[in-house]
Amino acid sequence: MGVNGSLRERSRSALALRLLLDFAEEYGAETRVLDLRSLELPLFRPDRRGSCEAETRMSADMSWASGVVLASPDYHGSMSGAMKNFLDYNWEECAGKVFAYICSSHEKGLTVMDQMRTVVRQCYGWSMPYGVSFNGKDDFGDDGMLKNAKVEARLRMMARDLVIYGGLIHRQFLADVAGSDASTFAASYR
Ligand SMILES: Cc1cc2nc3c(=O)[nH]c(=O)nc-3n(C[C@H](O)[C@H](O)[C@H](O)COP(=O)(O)O)c2cc1C
């Protein structure tokens, strides 16, 4: 599943995410997009869990996913507020899933992807060991087409790796949850 964390109408994070998911389909994945531009997710309030339709839909998508791509613009070296809000809702769904990170940034977006990685680790998710960043203005044309072959190659590599490693880890996690060994990490999710 891909999550677009930019609320900008002509978001290039969304374009890169779509490309990555298209590549993932070529490698055999089924994909879904959770676009925070249209989800209208309220600010997370811990004492109002389960009170809106957007949350119900989002939770269903998160439960369905075995791998998740988080796409965020660089906002002052951080992920967007919309992405952080999404993650605040979804901490229980991270275990046993592999997360990949892409970032639209003029500055490589390393701190942005590190922050998303930190949140996912804190929620017991697995992270891909590399991310993909791009410079929205330079790497995409006005027609919305990606024009940087290196970024395209990295998105394709990430799609392939996420499909393979995401599948392996998620399958093992489900098998561990279904098993009876009390010493595994997954045992606490029974
Ligand atoms: C509030 C705000 C803060 C930003 N801070 C940074 C920044 O620190 N570094 C950077 O490279 N770009 C920064 N940008 C630019 C965006 O990261 C950039 O325009 C990005 O491509 C937007 O992604 P999108 O097309 O998916 O919306 C900022 C933009 C906004 C609106």
C-alpha cells in the first residue's frame, strides 16, 4: 500500500508513489493508495478513536497491506504533518510489515526518511535499508512525467525489493503468529 503524505494538489510525491506502485504491480504485487488529500482524516485525538469513516477505511487498508510505502514531502527537514498524523493513528498496524520511504526534497530528504523510519521502528515495523528521494521541480516535467532515469531506476529497485522482502517478512510474521512458539517476537500479537 502506498500512502501519499502531501496535501498539495499537484503533488510530485503522489506521482513518484504511483510510479513505484506501478513497478510493484509488474513484480506481482496488488496495490492500493491511501491518498491523504482525499481521505479528510481529522487530527488524531486518542480519546476519539473509531469515531469517523475515514479512520475505518484507513484501518481496513492498513490491515490488508503487507508492505507500505510512505511518500512525504520534506517540510523543514521533517515529514509532513499529514504523514505524522497518519502514523499516529496507525501504530498498531506496523508489526510484521515492511516499510519503504520516498521523499520529495531539494536536500535529499535524509532527515525526513529517518524520522519516518524512527516512527515505524517505535511501532515495531520493519524498514527497507535505503530510501528514494528526488527533487520535485528538477526531476519531473510540467507534464507530470518523471525525467530522471536514475530516480526511475531506484524506484524500480525499491518496488522489486519491497515486493520480495515485504512478502518474506510478512509471511513469516503470520506463520509465527499462527504458531505456538512463545519465544518469538510475533507471539505477543496472538
Ligand atoms: C512548509 C514547507 C516546508 C518546506 N521545507 C523544505 C525543506 O526544509 N527542504 C526542502 O528541500 N524542501 C522544503 N519544502 C519544499 C517541498 O519539500 C517541496 O516543494 C516538495 O517537492 C513538495 O512535495 P509535493 O510535490 O509532493 O507536495 C517545503 C515546503 C513547504 C510547504
